[in-house]
Amino acid sequence: MSKKAIPEVDNFGRLKFLPAFVLGPVVSAALGGAAAWYLYSTGNTELFDRNIARLAETEQGYTHLAAALFSFIVDWINTYPMFYKTMVMRFTSGNLRANMQIYKRAGKDANEDGYVVLETSGPVGSYNRANRSLTHFVENSIPMALFIPLCGAVFPFPTFLLTALFGFGRIMHQIGYASIGYGGHGIGFAIASLAKATMQMLCVLAADKSMQLGWAAQAVTALNDTALAPYIPFPSLGAVKVEL
């Protein structure tokens, strides 16, 4: 740690984050897609297919794809600053990572050796982190406002469950961040992220089936052809109807 209250700049920090930046969306789509297919294939599939058929009549699959694309854009915009964050902070920097901005003193009497960062100790630190969780919620929740009506019109009960799961995760995120500190928010973040990713992929699934793109069928076929198929808790993947 330097005397400037933050670590020395690591010019290779962005390269350390690159694997997570590339693999993050892939893993999110894979887990969300698997969960979405599970909910579709084990739920009220006949109702879901009727609702999807109505989407096909008015080409609303494009609207669902637009919502999924918008969610990807939101995730990109939230993730891109991490390239610079990993240059000025370490993965082991703890509560310092709660800082969304790092300020510099100004004026002729300002100390050039120091930056201004958030207080991390005591009730003030908990207050700062609780509000960081709030801003994180605002940053990441806009797609949910689209997913709820769009997915709800096709997959009503799964949408209710996933919204409740998302809310539970966000509450855990805030309580853990405020009371424990950096790292205490991890489980809540994972739960909320999985719920959002599943809603995103439900939109993709509705678009895929309404537009007869065949993505879901290809993914299921590919999965059935792997050695992992017997170990994945899906109800007879190959027997599930994938065409309208």
C-alpha cells in the first residue's frame, strides 16, 4: 500500500481481469440457460407454449431478444470499469474496493500525496457499504424491470419465483456488505445474478421458440451428446418437446 491510500498502479492489472471479463458472460448464459430450460421443461409447458405461440403471431420474439440484449449491454457497462479497477486496486484490497470513485484534493494547500477514499470502519463504514449495495442494485436492476412483464406474460409462475429470488439475493447482498464487509456480499450477489441471468435466458428461450430459431433444440441435443448428460438434473432432456 502506498502513502496515497491506494496501492501502486499495476499496469498489468487489466490483463489479470481479462479472463473474468471474457468468461463471465459465457458462464452466466450457460447457467441461466440451463435454469431457464429446466423451468420451462418441468413447469406448465403447455401453458408456456400457448403463450409463446401468441408471441409468434405478432413477432414479439424480437422484443424479448431486445430485452436480453439490453441486459447484456447493462452488464458490459457495469463490468468494463473493472479493467481500470484492477489497475488501482487488488483483489485482496478488501473494503477499499467499495469505492466507486477516488477523489483528489484540490487547491494550493492540497496534499499531493493523498487521495480521498471512503471510511471503511465502524458504523460509518457500514453506512457507506450499505449505500454501495444500493447503487449496485440500481446499476444492475434495470433489466429486471423489462424481464418481469415480458417473461411474466409467457412464464408467469417462474417469473414470480425468480423475482423473489432476485430480491432475496439483493437483500443478502446489502446486509452482508454492510455488516461483514467486502466478501460478505458474495452469496447474495451470486443468487441475484443467477436469478437475473435466468430471466434473461427465459426471454431468449421465448424468442427462440416463437421465431423457430432452433437454438434451444441445438443446445439440448449437444448436451445429450456429451458424457455429462446423465449427471445433469434435467428430466429426460431428449424427450422434451422443443418445437411448437
